[in-house]
Amino acid sequence: MSYQIQLTSVAAPEADLDVFPFMNKLRQESGEQPPSALLKRFHDSLAALFPDTPWSDSHFAGDAGRMNVTYRRDEVVPHVLYLAGELGLTVVDNQSGKVHRPATYYVVLEGPAPGVALGDAAKRLAALMQKPITEMLALLSGGRRKIVKKGVVRSQAQFYVDALKERAGCHATMALENDRAVHPKPPPPSPPPARPAARNAPAAPGLSLETAKPAMPPLSRREPEAEAYALADSGADPRLFQLADGLRLTIYASLLYLAAAYFIRSLAGWPRSFLALGVTVLAMAAVYRLAKGAGSNIVMRILAMVFMIVPLANLLVLLLMIRRGKVTLRENEIGAGWFGASYDDIVRLRGGGSGFLPSTIIGIIAGLGVAGMVGLGRQAADKYLEAALGSHPQPCAMVGIWESSKLGPNGRIVMRDDGNYFVLPLKGQEDKVKQEQGEWAVRNRTIVWQVPLADKPWMKVEHIETFKLSLDGQTITIFEPKSLGLFTEWRRAGAMKSDRCGFN
């Protein structure tokens, strides 16, 4: 029985359930392309170990490959896993469904190599990395350990360690970056068993990378060693860039969420619904991007998004995600202030360039959208309140029984539809609330009170106060005239029967 294996030279999805559809799509898109440089190296190394080619029905194209091990499986599979880990390939075991992702490493600069003077090492390192010698002196002195490379496979990490030693006179080590399994180097395979040749049978096929060509095609992609093994790279890190930019977007989303929560009660109509939906979707996208950059699995990312629709829990999750993003950045020696990493650090992690960051573009668009929805929502609220108040001097929206923060729990204000009002104490609280009666009317969004004088009841004193009626009609905020923002809040305490307004 053959043992089926798939390989890819590009990053596979983090969820194992997504890997098989990904591999099928990758093979379809690859067609009959030449295999990638990494897959060619894998073939050459494996074929050199097993000249008898104990596999069949194999085909590599583009970034995808497959092979069926027909015999010597116990020897071939360990070498496949080891070589794939060295080259950064992902191996998919079709039998068990297990996905073997390559382990990645940090390259840690420890200081000058034994026997090398600090000044000499700093000078050589400055030339290698094309940076000021003073910066290199600070980097190498004081026993500091500095991560100079991340996310590289073991062979690449060893190349960096050797390059720092030979070309810069520095001592460097490599450390495992994640918790993925590291497959040890297996012992050399045993000599192939003698196999009787079948009469008139064709020769055993090798690892076929192209059905139309017997030989391996030339390199289609440059080797990873040709990229930046001199350590003079830009410092780009896609994962940390996603984390830093996602953190900034999460902070923007949190601020816009709080702004929307402050304004949303004063809005009416469809802008209110669109505002709530928009800030929720923005928060979902932000926490998903941040969680992915922080290395969370797909389940945790989805849970974080789901919590964005739960009141109060969403704010807690936003704060926790922001904290986690800042801690992760600091663990990678990247400063994190109020808005996360600095612009220069995020640009460096992106790989250089200029212009707006994705988080900035989305934040500006979202901010303009929030401002637009607030403006439209307030216009709709004004129209709604104008319709509720109408043109009658005693609008039905204000007729009823109210309790006031100034009176406290001891009294009530009765506003009748005939224009009379009464301030009455509750039963047993007559000594705490002074009774009062008069007339009231609404003019141009102000309440006009007419109170008769105690000694001259035929004369009335007029007081004018501005007010604001809530959209649900349950609250009236009355602003004190000639005061610095002082106001009295009324809450509807009960309804009363009215011939004009019904039961209100």
C-alpha cells in the first residue's frame, strides 16, 4: 500500500481543515509550471539519498507537489520530514491528515566572538549591516542580546549565525521561534534492496516533476539565500507589521466605538442603525487582524469577532486585545505608546515605502463615516422632534406626570393639556415640597412658565427656559437660564388621561 504525501513551498493556512482545499487549489493553479527552486532542491536531496526512487505517481509543479511512497516508507518519510523542515516546506500526510509545518527560528546576536575586540567587531558589523559604528558599539556592549532575524528556517538561521561569526567577528545563536515539532536528522538510509529486473519491463521511474520532460527543469525561482543573507535587509516582518497595524486599527476602532456610543442616543432614523453596524464591523475587522498578527488560531479570532456584538463585553475584549498587542510588540523590542508602534517602526516592518498605512486609511474613512452618520442622524432626530412637538403650545409629547431631579423623590410636576401645571408633593411629604401652580407653553424650543405672584395673583411672572426632549419621550432636560451649563432632568413618572392627547 502506497503512502501519499503532499508538499508546498508556500505558507499553508493555519487551520489544518483549510490545508487540503488549499492544496487542491494550489495544484490546479500550478498546472504544468516548472517546480519552484525549493521543491527542486528537495527533489535533488531526496533522490541523492534514495537512488532507487521508492516512490511513484509523483508530480511537482509550481509551489505544489505530491508523491506516493510505495516501499521503504519507514526510511523515506523521516528524510522527507527532515528535508522539508530544513528547506521551509510544509508536508501534508494524507493518511493521518496531519500537517507538518516548518519550525522557524530567531537569530540572536550575543556580542563579540571570543578573542575579537569590541571595536573590531563593531566596525565589521557596521560594514556588514551598513549602519553607524556607534550604533553597533551600543548593540554589542553591555552584554545585550539582540534579535537580528526572525521567522527563518533552521538552515537559513545557521547561515546567519555563520555569516555573523566569519564576516563580522560576532557570536550569535539561534532559538526556536514557535512550538512546532523539529524533526531530527535521520540516519543514512540503508542500501537499496536487490530487486530482480522484470523481463522486458521498463526502468523504474524517478521522481517525475513534469510529465512531458524526463529531467528536472531549471530553477524557476531564486534561492532564498540570494535575498538578504548579508543581514543588510530592511527589517521587514509581515507578521509583526500585521500585528502593529492591526493594533493601531483596534485603537482607532475603540475610539470611534466610544464616540458612536456617546452620540447614538441623540440620533434617529437609518443613520443610527448604520452607525451601530459600521463601528461593529470595524471593531470585528480590527480585532481579527490584531489577533492574526499576534498568532492566535482561527477559533480565537472568530470568538473575538463574536464578542464585538455583545454590549460591555466588546469593550473589555477591545481593551484586552490592545494590551496583548502592545505586550507582543514590546516582547519583540518594538516600542508601543498610546497608539501602538510609531509610524517609522510600522513602515520598517512593512519593508519601507511611504504614504498612509492601511490602518490610517481605514481610520480616516471610518471617522468620516461616523461624522456623516452623526450629522444625518441629528437631522433626522430634529425632524422627529419637530413632528412630536408640533405647533400646539402644549404639545402632547410633554403632557403628563413628571419627576424632577430638583424636587427629588418627594414631589411630582403635573403638566396638563389645557396649559396649566401643578407642582405637588407626594402624600406625607408636604413639608418637603412647596406647592405651586401656573401656566406653561412651548415657544421655539423653549418652555415659557407664567407664575402668579403670591400677593398679587392677577399678575404673573414669566420665566423662559430652553429644553431638550429625548427621542423616546421619557426624558426632558431643562437648562437653567443664565447659568454655566446647569440643568434639571425630568423623567416621566406617569400618564394622565387627556381629551386631546389620549392617555399620555
